[in-house]
Amino acid sequence: MQATAKELAERVRATLEGPPDVILRDARSLSHAGPGHLSFIENDKHLRELAEGRADAVVAPLTLPLPPEALGGRAVAVLRVAEPLTAFLELVVLLRGAVPEFPNGVDPRASVDPSATLGADCIVRPFASIGAGSTLGARCVIHSGAAIGRNCTVGDDVVLHANSTVYDGTTLGHRAILHAGSVIGADGFGYRFHHGRHNKIPQLGWVEIGDDVEIGAGTTIDRGTVDPTIIAAGTKIDNQVQIGHNCEIGEHNLIVSQVGIGGSCVTGRYVTIAGQAGIPDHIRIGDGVIIGAKAGVTKDIAAGLRVLGAPAMPEMDMKRILMCLPRLPQMVRDLARIRQALGLPEPERRAG
């Protein structure tokens, strides 16, 4: 659809500056916006992009100064709101039109066991499957190829995207979202070496996912050996993350792509684990901890700490080490000259 800047400003209760009658047909980022496009700016880091761009309108914070030079000398409509990103995304949906909803009900090409129970207004797309004894709440959407095992409990408004897999006995809280290819409840990696062989330890637990948890594409969460693996409410997990058996992930954690968490780890509330960090078995991480990208955690981390590096250590300590690294070659040369000036022998070199 199309709308004037004035109409869009009224929709999100924005204060409008600039031409009210400019026609807007779509929304784009600053670097891709052109005539007829609405764009978005949140802080002064992107003023140059705004000045060099061609957007006819922009959603901006209430207090961000936008002098004529920031607008490239053009007549740009500015919609000022307290939460620019939220308002912008609402207007994107308005301009592009809502995605058509699938019809309620079970597609005849889906497989739903007769003993499964589906709440009101559920949507089960072609080739999805729901196992015996499983219960789904209201308004769930199970996309094509998604599989829910036996005796699972699924809350209201849950979405399983294509080819996501939920093993037997899993619990999914209200409003959980599983993206394509995620696997919840596969066997934990548990073996005992005996008589020259790695013998599998039966994985007899399950997985419990809390309310408002989102799990990225290709992420795997293993079932517990005897007790559950737990992902608490509000936690957001990126793509291609591995969480081992018997972990207890706390509320409102952020776990970024390609993180690996070994079995029986426990995290507190509001923990952030950045991309490619690795955490071995049986580690405990306190509330509010931030673990930097590619960090290698080797021991428990107390609440509130920020750690970096491999092995992971407090942020400031690791930054001091990193600042020294470029100077190491010169320091080695200086040390050699000092030893020579003092007549000290060269240190023995170790083989290998």
C-alpha cells in the first residue's frame, strides 16, 4: 500500500516535521532507501548515511538533532517518536501488508496421532507430524516437516518452523518459537569406556523449554540423562548453538551463534554468551555475566563479571594482555640486547 507521511505519523502517534503530503510506498534501511521510501535512524552514528541517502521520510528519536545538512539539504519528512525502531517496524508491516495467514486446522497431508490433543485455532501444515499423547495449546502453528514426538506438552501460541524436531517428552512453554532445523531432545553425548569400547549411557531425561523462549535455526538442545535439560523463560538462543544434556539455562539469557555448552552447566539470569564461546561440562555462571566472543571458559564465573579470551579471564586483564601482544617482538629483541650487554648466556631452547 501507500500512505502520506502525515498518515503514517498519525498511525504511530509521531510528531511530524517536514512535508506532510509526501507519498511513501515502502520502507528500507538508510543505505537502500530511495524516493518513496520511509527509513529509520536511532542515533548520530548514521547521520552521514542519512545525509547521503535519498529517503523521503525517516523515523527518528525525539531528541536527535537533524539540521538541514543532516538531511542532505532535501525536504525530508521526519517522524519523531520515543521508540523509533518499534514504530518503524510497525510501519514496515503497514506499507508492505501483513503476511497472509494460513487457514486454521490440520492439513490432510499432515500426520496427527488420534490420541494427540490440539487446542483451538491451531494450524498444522502439510507433512508435519504430531505423536501419540502429545498436547498442544491454542493457536499453535506447526509448519511443514516439523515433527513433535510422543507425550509432548506444548503451550499456547507456539510456532515450530519447517523441519524443526521435538523429541518425545519435551515441554514447550507459551509463545516458544523454534526455527527451521532446530532439534530439541536428542540424546545427550554420554558414553563410558569399557572393555575397549565406548558404551552408550541411556539418555532417559527430557527437555523443558520455558515461556517466550526463541531457538534459532540449526540449534540442538540435548535431553537430560535422567533429569531434564532446562531452558528458562525469556531466553533467546541464536542459530547453530549446542547445549548439552542436564544443563540449566537461566531466565532471559542471550546465547549467540555457534556457542557450545557442555553437559550439566548452570547459568544465572540475564547471562550473555557471545558467538563461538565454549563452555565445558559442569560450569556454573552467575547472574549478569557477559562472556565475550570465542572465549574459552575453564572455571566457574561469579555474578556480574565480564570475561574474554581463551582461557577466559576478567575483561580488563585480557585487554591488557591483548594490548601487549603487538609489542612482544620488540620486547624479545630488547631482552636479547639486555642479556648481551650484561654478558648473560642465551637461555636454553627446549626441543619441539
